Amino acid sequence: MPDYYLDKQPGQTEQSWSEAESSLQQLLEGNGRFRQGKPRFRRDIVAAQAAAPEQHPMAAVFTCVDSRVTAESVFDCNFGQLAVVRTAGHVPDRAALGSLDFIVAELKVPLIVVLGHERCGAISAALNAVSEDTHDPRTNYLVEQLWQPASQALEETDPKKAASHAMRLQVLRTITDLKRRPAYADILVVGAGYDLDTGTVTLIDKL
């Protein structure tokens, strides 16, 4: 695990940090099993029934609506282990933030993972709008919300690399926004990117 994630968040207790670190390690190990084609959990009806009485997720995952990005599979987790919030381009709108607030307050997760992915359709739409300069971002909510990382990516990198760069910018922007929320002072918030071709999840802390 990269050293930069071994520093506690400001205000985070030792117990919360220990739980967050353990949860993150379990997710990364689960991704390893997923990549190797050796999942531990079948997620069948027996597992669903076992988890039905109550839930105690070890982490929240805020990710995209893309049908190819299924957090429970990517991290090889069972019913009840993850609380997942999804919006296109993992844009933190009011509903997403309200959902994460509920997960933190009521389900007591120690960890939030913001999971972006390669070839994101929402980010591609924003990049196209910025490139063509013919679209008013105020007429499309997602384009409006993703305009800044799309613009920055096109300014900072080659057009062929802009989509990946914009994804990372959006992940970093999202985790920065979440870390500012007072209710998350005791929560570890990390960013990650998912490679659709290899199934690999890579932690993101910088460009």
C-alpha cells in the first residue's frame, strides 16, 4: 500500500484509522483475487439471506453508473460489505452527497473510495463539448459539472491522453471536496482508478 495513505486524516482517531486501513487492504486484496479469476464470494441466494437481517459495510464506494464497473465484483466483496453510490462521472450531486452522509452517519463506515474508470462516457461527453466549444455547459448538468476537469485535461496533456487525465482530475477533485466536509473528519477518503481491460484498481493521490 502506498505510504501516502498511511497518514491519518486530520481529526481521525486511531481506531477509525486502523479500521479504514484494514478495509482498504481488504479491498485491494479482493481486487487481486478478481484479476486472478479466483473470487472468494459467490454472492448467491445463501449469501444474500445471511446478510439480510442487518448490514455493517466495511467501506463506501462512490463510483460511476457505467455498467462495466461493478464495485462488488471489482473488489470481490459479498452482500453487506460495501455501500455503493453511483452517478455518471461520479459527480457529487446533492443526492450522492446525501447518500454518502447517510452511510457515514448511520452505517459508520471508516472508509470512502472514490472510484473512477477509463473510457468514461460522461467525461468523454464533457471533453467533446469543450473541444468543439459549441455547447453551453449550463444546458447539460453533467457537462457543466465535468467542464472544469475536461478543460484542464485538454490544456495539460495530449488529446489522446485527455480522457484518462480528466478522470484522474475528477477523482482528485471529488476526494478533495469530500475531505472538506466536517462530518467526514474521522473518515479516510481515497481515490482510485479502474482499468476496464485489466481489471486493475490503482490508488490515486496525484496526477
